[in-house]
Amino acid sequence: MTFREIVSASLLFLLYLTLQILLVRNLVLFDYAFCFIYIACVLLLPNETSLTWLLLIAFVTGIIVDTFYNTLGMHAAATVLMAYCRPLVVRSQIDVPGLESRIEFSLKELGAGAFFRYVLLLALIHHAALFFIEANSLALLIPTLIRVGASTLFTTVSIVLIQFFTRN
């Protein structure tokens, strides 16, 4: 990565975290759909980022959100799991011949369908882990599944819309 790409990624990291902590934290639809756009900090990192750095960035991102949400590591655990699954999702979902190591994860670069599938699958992994850790029981299975589905859709649409209305 060049210095310019590092600065750009750092600014995006700060922007998404600030938006999550100050604004999006209060966005809840019908007490079931929560928006966690901070996961875009990990989703939009370049494909050439090593797994070690990816996991470290995911952990730091999750711990920062945990600090402001007072959730004792739940976001960190879910974000690290999502980051760990990201290379598998990239290999199985994204078909860009010849660009396997230099893929830039953006709506413009991947196209609407591939980007939506990529964000949806990783948001589903993140939200399932987060809400099942929070529920801590299978007694609340149906409300937890509704929360996972609604929040995944809400987060995915939010990230895709942000990508659609911003230029890279």
C-alpha cells in the first residue's frame, strides 16, 4: 500500500467509527434492526492486507465500539470472526479474473451485485455472532434470528448506500 492509500484508509476508519459512535448508535428500526456501519472499516480494506493485520484492525475496531457501547468485548469478538471469515468469502463470492490480489472493495470496482453479496454475507456473520453472544441462550432463538436478519439487511443497505453516494 502506498502512503496515500494508508492515509485514505485511516481517514475512512475514523469516519466510520465516528459515524457509528455519534450518529448511527441511535438508529434502531422497530426495536429489531440495528445499524452497525463500523464493520465497513474491515470490509473496505484492500485484499492485499494480511490476515494478521486484518484481525488486529478488526479487534481494535471492535474494542473501540465496545468501549462506547459498554458491551465488554462482544463487538470485538464478532468483528474478529467476520475478519477471519473474510478471505474465505472473497475467494468463494468474488469472481474478478486476474485481480485476485489487488481487488479494491468498493461498489464501483466490484459492481452492485458482487458488492451487495460480499457485504451481506459478512454482515450476516458479524450480526449472527454479535446477537447470539448477546442472547447467551437458545431460549430467545426466534427474536434473535429476527434481529440478525433485520440488522443484517439494515446494515448492508446502509453501507451500499454510503458507497453509492460517495466517490472513491
